[in-house]
Amino acid sequence: MSLSSHRQHKIYLAATMGYGLGSDDPEELALYEMIKKEIETDSKNRHIGIPRTD
């Protein structure tokens, strides 16, 4: 079963705001962990926000 766009957005918000997921669904957990890992690697490489052009 695929996650609805509404559920994906809620998981994205929880991950970006640092909240726990509160779900045991493996598909939701996989998406949550993927987003958290991406945020962690971006913060280590300082690829945060929109790059300046000036």
C-alpha cells in the first residue's frame, strides 16, 4: 500500500521539525528515516536553504 500525499507531508513535517513519528508502520518508518538521514547529511555539508547568487 502506498502512502497518501497527505500522510507523506505529515511525516515530512514531523521529521523536519524534530518530532517523533509515533507509528509502527514499516513504510512510514522508512520514509521518516530517509528524510531524517537526508537532513543530517545536508546539515553536515551545509547545503541548507537557497544558495545565494550575489
